[in-house]
Amino acid sequence: MLTASHDRVDDSIARIGRSGARLQRSLDALRRSRYRLQPIAGGATPSVSDLASRSIVVIEENIDNLDVVAAFLRGCGAHVFAAQCVDVALQYLSVSAVDVIMTDVSVLRLGAPAFVDRVRSIPRHVTTPILAVTGWTAKDVHPVECGFSAFMQKPVDLDRLAAELLRLARDGAPVSARVAS
């Protein structure tokens, strides 16, 4: 694993701390999770300040991963609904509008295409962007064929994740999936 600069790590930890979440639990979860803080090529750090006006649903069955992502995104100012199972997320989506849906592919017991179809059957989410995040490769997941708006492979850098969620929230659902590296 590449190590991040102290400033980036400190900034990310500060974001988690500002979220009001249990800081120690979040830090412990970060150490165990498949989400990382890695240097970005060229040293550029994306600005994520616009997440303050965004609503994001995160579906992840691994509680450590869910805690880390939710705390980080809340620390970036986003409103986050965190769910460990698809049924809870779909119930929330049936009554709430959100800017982006992020899901771990492994939690989709009904299958990725069926999940996307269920989301698209909810009138307010016909075009809501859906980001697939998984340890599997794009070749294994086939994000375009499944209907995902974008794809990221774990381990995922948190700053890149926030930047991708912001891009999806701004751009809406693109016609074809974009594989983020």
C-alpha cells in the first residue's frame, strides 16, 4: 500500500472527526476496512466541499467499511443514509430523493442488474446515478451492462471516492458507465 502524506491523512481524519461520529470507532474501522488514503497521481487532491448539499445512500454489508465511508462523507458535509442490506436501502429510496446511490456489488444478493432495475422502477430514481464499489474487477462486474453509472474497485481511496460521488451528483446518470481508477 502506498502511504499518504501526513497532511492528507490528518485532513481526512479531521473530516471523520467533524462528522460527529464516534472518532475512535471510525479510526479503528478505517484500519480494518478496504478503504484507503493513497496519494493521487500528480499530487492533486480533489475538492469535495460541494458534498455539503448532497444526499447519498451507501449500501455496504461490511460494518467497518460502512462506518468509514459514512463517517468520511458526513465529515465532507454530505447527508448519508447508510444501509447494511438492500431491502432497507430500497425502502428508504422509495420515500426519499437522493443525489447518488453507492453500493458494494457483493451485497446485491438479487444480482446487480436486478438491483439497478428495482431502483429504476422507483419514479424519483429513474436517473439517479448508481456507483458500484467492489473488490471485483470491472471485467467481473460488467458495470455498463448492469446499468451502473460508474465503477470503482477496492481498495478505494476516500478522496477519490468523494470526488467521484461529487462528479456523479453534478453530472447525473451518464449514458454509459465510467470506470474510475
